[in-house]
Amino acid sequence: MFGKGKHNRRVSKRLLLVAGSAAGVAAASVFAATAAFGLFNSTTATQTNTFSAGTVTLTSDTSGACNVSGMLPGTSPTPCTLKATYSGNVSAYLGLDVLIETQHVSGGTNLYSAGPNDLQVAISSTTPTVPSYTVPTATTTCPLSAPGGSTCYELDNELVATTAFTSSSPSVTFTTTVSLPTSSGTGDQGGAAQIILTAHAVQSGNNSETGCSAGSPCTTVHWS
């Protein structure tokens, strides 16, 4: 009887040890679960980045346009002016397009023919100073707005300056001067011509006027 009781105590001790081990495993599981949710974190201050495209803006003052009639050989009327102002916030090259539309009466000749005896056209500018822009001598297709029976001459993309324009040096004034030589023939009677100047600008960044000169067409600048 005594020995049997001793054996029972040993069994009970082992059972207690086993139970204690199981409790320890359970406690470790609880601790692991708690650690999985105990994460550190941090957030930086919010930053807003704003981007906007540059602007290429050109306006013109056409108050210097003129309408001349009754010209006679040997006369030169008051010049006409066009002022273009650049106000973009990125630097830009300026170009000038020259279009001449000319007409004649029945039996006559066109007032302008790029010859020495008909209407003579000269175009210049100040700020910057360009003594002479090239005048078109080759015919082209007339725009739909041209008067009926017109013959048209056009030359585009004449560089205004090799230095790019900025909003701090914005304005250029173009002057158009015409004259009718004393050698003009009778066929010029009743003839007419319209000289149309169009200034335009394009960004100078990613662009180049290499090899170009002011007053002449520039093909190294990408105008559009």
C-alpha cells in the first residue's frame, strides 16, 4: 500500500509538469500575437508639387496700318507701321511672314510684280533694328480672303532677331514703305496691292537659329 501511493505521487507530478508545459506554450502564443500588432510607424509631412507650362504670347498694334489710293509715278506715301509686343514668360524667337496680294484692271498689269518698274516695297524694323527684310518675289497660292483676280507673293518665317525675345525686351516695330517709280508704265493705272505682315513667336528653348540672320527666312528654327 505504501509503495502504491508513492507511484501515484510520481504520476501526478508528471501530469503537473505536462500541464505546466502546455500552459507555457499558450503563454508564448499570446505574446507572439501581441507582438504582431505592436508595429512602429511614421508619416512625413504632406508635400504638394505644382507644374505649369510656359507661355508664348504675342500681341499687335495695327493702328499704324494705312490705305493709300491715287498713287502716281514718282510718289512715296507715308510709311505704314505694325508694332508687335511679346509678353510670354519664356524666351522666344520672333518671325515675320510677308504676303503681297496684287490686282490689275482689265488690260492692265499687276501693280506689284517684283520687277523694277512696278510698286517697290521695303520692310524694316526698330528695336531690334533690321534695315531690310527680304521681300517675296515668288508667286504662291492666294488665301481665300484675297480679292478676286489676285496674284500673290509670299515669304514666311523671316527671323526678327538672333537674340530671343523676353518679357523684359518685348516690342518691335515694323515699317512698310512703298513707292511707285517714275518708270512705271501706263498699265499700272488702276492697279492695287495689299501688303500683309504677320508676326509670330515660338519658344527658343529646344530651338536654334544657327546659320540664320535677321531679316531673312530661318529654316533651323522650328516655327510650329
